[in-house]
Amino acid sequence: MPPVPAKVVTIITVFEARERVLEAFVTLGVRGYSTFQVEGAGVHGDKRIGLVETENLVYVVLASDGLATRMLTWVETQLLPRYPGIAYSSDVAAVAARPIE
């Protein structure tokens, strides 16, 4: 299958938001994602990987335009009022085993 236009949506937030994010993924129609622990500095100061359940998590989703818009809207209206974080999307060309939704 040749490359197709898609979006990569990246969400960075605190570990404490994990269950809320994963529940939202089901509701929003996210069919797959990757996640990993990160450390860094930002508006809320330094964040270092340390004890379990204290790290920030990054979620990466390959999405259609519609799904990317729904995800960013959810982050703005539901996640950020309760937890610190950031989300953004990027245009990409993707090769995937199934259609990107």
C-alpha cells in the first residue's frame, strides 16, 4: 500500500491521567496507540523519571483528520482542565497495514 496522508497526535500528560486517557481513546475511536515514559522541563518545572507512577507519559496515535480533531478537542475540554499536559498533531505520510481511522 503506498503512503497516505495522516496525522500523528501526541499527548503528553501526567501518569495520574492514564486511566482517563485510555477511557477516552475507546470513546473517541482510537484503535491503536503507543505510549512511553518521558522526562523533561516545561511550564510545571522539571519532571524526572523516578518512582513508579510518577513519570509523565506520552501517547502517540496515527489518526485521520477527523479523529485527530476529536482527540485535540477532548484534550482541550476534558483533560487539560484537570491535568497538566500538552497535545499536538503533525501531518505525515504513513504506510499502514490497514486503513487509518
